[in-house]
Amino acid sequence: MNPELDYHCAALICIHVFERKRPVLLVCRGADGDWGLYCGSAHQDSGDDYRVVGIGHVLDDDPTLREVLNLEPGWEAERSGLGQPWRRGLVPDEDEATY
């Protein structure tokens, strides 16, 4: 894990990742430095579709997420599937976001 990142650092994750139904395919770092880990599918704009967990718990389930722990605030990384390479870019405007 990134030595500067606390295992219990709060991360917002979608319900599909929380329930282990889908892998993390989209990692976002908000402009404020907050972490978001999502399956990449569209979700309702409802608190019921998200949970807050310690980021270390998600990393325990998928160690490949460590590859993107160096994202700067305002950046995201996306992949098409487990084992696929991460593509990095700026977080889109909120109107364009799919999570």
C-alpha cells in the first residue's frame, strides 16, 4: 500500500463492489483528495447505491488496485476488466461522469 495512505482511509464504493458482485474498474480521486472505487456501470443518484469503507479492505480483495494509489486529486484510472491495463485521465465534469 502507498505508505502515505492509511489502511482505514475512507473510500466511497458502489454497492456492486461492496457486495463483491463486480470488480473495481474505475478509481477516482476527487479534487478534494477523496477516493471513489466503482464497478464502472451507471448507478442511481441515491445513497443506497454506495457505501463508505476503509480503502485497505478493498485493496485486500483486489491487490491490483495498488497500481493506481498514486493518482493525484482530480484524476481517475479506468480499466476494461480485471488484469487489464489502467488508463488514466482527468476526472470528467460531473455531467459526464458515469458512476
